[in-house]
Amino acid sequence: MSSNGKVVIDENLINGTGSIELSKLAISAKGSNTLTTAIANTLSQLNSMRIQTHVKGNFRAPELSFT
């Protein structure tokens, strides 16, 4: 796992972005019906994942998002 990013705080406002790289990902998933089994099989095939993050807003109540 590796990560990098930057956050700026100016007059109680926060703004920042980051990236998290999961390069050795292992997910074990199981479904209970046709749909969830298909989702579980797809998740089990993942071997890496990159998560982008963004934080913004007031320092006391920041908004955090992931993509």
C-alpha cells in the first residue's frame, strides 16, 4: 500500500486530495443469490485498487469523498 496527497487549511477552510494505491489486494467474497454471487466473483478477481480522495469544507465539519 502506498499513498500521497496534499491538504491546505486556510481560515478554517480545508481543501485537499489524495491517492491510495492498494497493489497487493486480496478480497474474499461470497454471494447468496445469482446477483450477489456475480458481484462476489467480480470482487474476488481484483488484485489491485486505486482510491482517490477529496476533502473540502469547514475544518470543523469537512466533506470527504472517495472514488
